[in-house]
Amino acid sequence: MIPNVLFIMYDQLRFDYLGCAGHPHLQTPNFDRVAAEGVRFSRAYVQSPVCGASRMSTYTGRYTSSHGASWNNYPLKVGEMTLGDHLRPLGMEAWLIGKTHMAADLKGMERLGLARDGVIGARVAECGFDIWLRDDGLWGQGPDGFYDERRSPYNEYLKSKGYTAENPWHANANAGVDDAGDIASGFLMMHAGKPANIHEEHSETPWLTSRAIDFMEEKKGGTPWLAHVSYIKPHWPYIVPAPYHDMYGSEHVQQPIRAAAEREGTHPVFDAFLNGGIGRAFHREKVRNTVIPAYMGLIKQCDDQLGRLLDYLEESDQRKNTLIVLTSDHGDYLGDHWMGEKDLFHEPSVKVPMIIADPRREADVARGTTSNALVEAIDLAATFVEVAGGKVPEHILEGRSLLPLLHGEAPDNWRDFAISEYDYSGTGVAVKLGLQPRDCRLFMVTTARWKFMHAEGGFRPMLFDLEADPQELNDLGADPAHAATVEEMYNHLFTWARRMSQRTAISDTEIASRRGGSDRKGILLGLFDGSEIPEELLVKYKGTAPGLPQ
């Protein structure tokens, strides 16, 4: 029996801000509950540490340089297959409830005559999903209008509940109230400790949870489904409603993972980011002590709402037939390595939580375990294909199915290194470094022991020894003593770069089956007298010669 798949993604959730991952203060009993029922992957890496590019890799099962949507709002080109394209032929629906950060290739759709109001066009424009509800949760509004120009289902919901602001996403859900009664915007981190000006049950995370429960109730007992429940939180603005706003304080803020040596002889790209506006903000302890408690409160709210989903599945007798995936699109530096946000390849940014609980008997042997296998976010697409009973199309999907690991097996040929990419051509760092877009590309290779970064544009590499320096504080990339390791990592990168990534319209199996087929269709080359091949291949080329027309 094909199980349903509840594929939950949290935006900007760090791998180490969970109880089951060892956080000393933040208790997350519902994340821990799923981990106890499945496998927690301790070394799961996204294929780009920025929302849009990371998500497009997860949804296509392909590396960023394969699908090309390498930054937020860069269109995913028409023709890229996504989860729905792979799962529907196998009898599994694919639905979206929440965020994708996907930009449609409208020019490509127009060129091919695909109208957005048709079923095919709608799916192409929505990353292959059928839409239960899409809300990217980025309803920022400035002098030039809204960041996201689509309709906001969440704002419509808030207005239906009596919120009267033009943009209640900001004025209520992502802002507090100052002492003068004015809006205290969550975009100003000084306000992170204030409660958001909203009833908690109307805030974004409970709202999306309710919509997911509505979906599962309506679909109960029907066609198997994958539901991508995609939360915007704990992504900024860093502000959370009561009672979560003051559950944590500065005493719960861990010391930042950083060292003065990181700012001496710093790699130029790293230096440009850590000295940018976001990096400089998180150099300040006041910022960290204000923001991180709110970030923790947002995660605690996410955990409580996950509990609602798990309870619903059990009460509706659907838990036994639902595979659950918990993950994120990237992390958050929060001041570690003198950085804020994401952008580079240190663990707080590029490594994400990944917890998968398979309800089937085959997974019993691995329940409650932690795997340290090198896992990539693109492995999820291949996993979902196998869960739906399909064969992974390896000429399209570049990840590996995780089912063997979920079922307690240790494949002999599991990957030796994981890859992530980053295109920063649209950032101020590119301007600061004076680079053309083609040179604004970073590549990460990580192995069991080493973390390596290559930067286009003539820069030296970065290198960290994860055994001797697990906090990645000592960059060895310029050290001649590690030249052999740098060469080894470049060889890994070269091996990866030689992969077959663009021949997606025909599989290796089909190619092999066609070998020699042209002989049987009369294309005969390299023959002298015909004795070199079976007689039957010449049958159409022998006989009495026809006469010429009069």
C-alpha cells in the first residue's frame, strides 16, 4: 500500500535548534517525537543556502547548476520536471500548502502557448504542484509596492477575522506595538522582544497548520497524496506572538561560534559578507540577545503546531499510513562566524535538520536512530518516487533514495561527498568585489572530514578540518601544508562537474536498448561485402535490380 507523504519544510530553521539535536534550552517534544519514530540525519545539506535556489533543487531533485534557478525569483525554466511530474504517473497527487518561493518562466510559457488558467499551465507556473493554498509569506511593502505581487491568502484571512490594516501581515502578524501605540515593525530587530500584535491562533504558523488539517480531512481515504506543508517561520521578521515572545531570554542565548582569527587574512568573499549590513548587525551582542530569544520562540510555536498535525493524524487514524518528513531550506548564522542570515557554507547556514519517519514495517529496525551519512536535500525527490512505488529516473533526478537508510541498510556505494552551490551575483557583495555575474559563483564540497569552498573569480579556496576544527574557525585554504587536501577536494568537484546533468529526455536504459537498432532499420556502415553481418540485415538490399523509367 502506498503511504501518504506529509512533507513539512520550515524556512530558515537551523539544524541545531532542536531538542533532539542537542540544544541545551529549546525543548521541541514534537520534533523529538518524529525523530523517535524515524531517522534523524545529522549531516543533511541543502544544494544552495538561499531560499529560492534551495527549494528549486529540492522540488526538482537536481543541483542548482542543473535547473538554473540559482537565486530568489529567478524563474524555473519550462521543462524542468518537479515532484508532481514524477509522482502523478505513479498514482500519487502532489499538493502545496504554503510557500515555494518559485518564479514561473512566463516567457517560456508564452513561447510554448501554455496558459496559466489551464491545468498544465497552472502546474508549470506553480512548480508542478496542485495548489491547495500558496502563500510565500513575504508581504513586505515599500515605496515601490509589495515584494510579492500575488494575492495574499493570509492577509485575506486576517481581514476576515476583523484585522483592518491595509497589510495585516506586517501591521499585526509581523509587528508589535510601541509605548506610544505605534507600529513596532519586526523588520527592526530592536522590536524582536515585543509580542506580535495578533492573537496567537491567527498568526502564520497556526493558520497554515489549520489549512493542512483541512486538506488532510478532505483527502482522507482517497488517492495517495504528497502534501508539501511549507511554513514561512522561523524566518524573519524575528517577532512572535504571546506567549512565545518571552519564553526565552538572553540567558538562553548560547555564545556565538566565532573567533577573532576569522577576521584576519579573511577570504575576500567571506570578508565582504561578514562586513555587510546584516553581518555587522549580528556582530553586536545586543542584536543577538534580542533576536535569538524571538527565533527560539518561533521554533517553539512551530513545534507546538507540529504537535497539532501529529495529534490529528493519530486521532483520524492516518498516522499509520503517512510518511513524515521534517526539514528546512537553509539555516541562519545568528551571529556565528560574524555573519547573519545565510549565504555561505558554514554548518549553521548550509546544514539543515532532516527527520523522516516511515510508518511501514520495513522501517522498524531503524526507528529512533541517527544517521551520519552525507545526505543532500535533492535525495528527497528520489525517496518520494520510491515511496510511491516507482523506479528512480536517474537521468533526471540527481539525488539518491533514502529508503535504504530509513530501513536500516548501509549501501556500499553511498556518496563520499556532498555538494552545495551559491550564486551571489544579485547581491551587494558582487558590487563590492567588482565581479561580473559569471564570476559570482561559489561551490562547496564536504566529505566525512573536510569542508571546502571554491570561489570563481580568481580567489583562493577555503578549507576546514571538521575533525580537528568542528566549529570551522580555522581556514586552511591558503596553508601550503594542506595543498594535497585542496587538490583532493578539487578532484571531487571535478568529478561532480563531469556528471551527466542535461541529457534528461532519454535514460541510460533506453539508450542501451537502442544499441544496434539502426542496423535492423537499414543503416549499415563499415561493410565491405556484407559477410560481416547476419544475412537478414541485408534482405531489403538484395534482389533483382529494378529497371529505369522510359
